Amino acid sequence: MNTNTINFSDIFKSSFLENTTSFSVVDSLISLAAAFAVGLFIYVVYKKTFAGVMYSHTFSISLIVMTMATALIIMGVSSNVLLSLGMVGALSIVRFRTPIKDPMDIVYIFWAVASGILCGAGFIPLVIIGAILIGLVLLFFINRLTVENPFLLIVRYNDPAIETSLAHIVSAQAIKHSVKSKSVTPGNDLEMIYEIRVKKNDTGFVNKISGMEGVQSAMMLSYDGNFTA
């Protein structure tokens, strides 16, 4: 006759405790340390290559946390199938609603997430090599190479006779230019919009245009919405 006996330890036996047996504290700490180091490297590269006006310190810090959090998620998902299914369902309701003004910010977010995934999966040498190469590419192309940014030159005037002189000044100062639009208001006020590329972002000729007789105002507007003159 078989009898089943229940011990005190059987009452508190849990599958959660069984799952923790496959958990390696040392490997997890190494992955998180690597994710922090790579995230810090991404933070430094972002700070060095930032070319805007309003620098967001919170966004740069979030790159470090994003790398570590992604590594933490991957480590948890890779150790438990049920957890991976639940994690996918939980993350499916997350929506990133913060507007991204600079396309390069998306690049850094993707870089941080990809690095976190690789760190969590244990591909630490690949993460280090990739981070160095990506960082060198960003530092070279953003800080070393200069590109003449396009501008919109908006001139408001009330004398059509100055259009020839205006065209000569624009053609002499701009590398490339084209007339985008010309409008006339009922009060015989005219507006001319040029798309131009200037030499070394030199906008001093706008002062010359604004000083012409018959010109009411002259303004240059970059495509990112910042007034430059």
C-alpha cells in the first residue's frame, strides 16, 4: 500500500523558486555592466555630436537607462518562455508619444535598444565593436564634414523695379538659388521667396538687401524653423 506524505517543504515549494536556479547573478551583472558602459558611450557620443540649440539632458540620460532596461528585459525573456510571452503582451500596450524633432535622435534610440538587446543576449564583444565603429562614424560625419544648409530668403518690398537688383545680389552671394514663389497683396505689396545655399552660412548680405530702397523687410529662414538673420 502506497502512502503519499506531504512534507513542510512541499507546501512552500514553488515553480518560481525552481526558475531561479537557472539564474546567474554573475552573468547578469556582467551584462548590465556592459549595457551601462555602452549606454554611457552612447551618451558621450550624443553629447559630442549634438548640433541643435536646445540640448536635452534628460534625453541623453534616458539613452543609458534605455540600454540597461532593454538588456534586463532580454535576460528575463531568454530564461523563461512564459515570461517572454507575458512581456510581449505587456510591451504591446506601450506607446512612445514624445515627438522626435531631429531624425538623429531616432538613430540614438535605435542604437541604445539594439545595444541593450545584444548585451542581454550575451554578445558583449559584438556590442563593443559595434559601438566603437558607430561612434567613430557619427563623430566623423557630424563633426568633421560640413554641409551648406538650405535657407529660405523672404523679401517684402513695394517697388517692382528693384527685382533685378535683388536677383543680382542673391546670385552673387548664393552658391545655388531658385525662386520658390512670388506673391502680390491688394495694397501692391510684393513678397519674393528664394531657396538658396550660401557660402559658409554667410548671411551678411541680408542686411544689404534690407537697406535697399523700397524693401520693407528681408528675412532668412532655415528649414528647421530657426531664424538666422
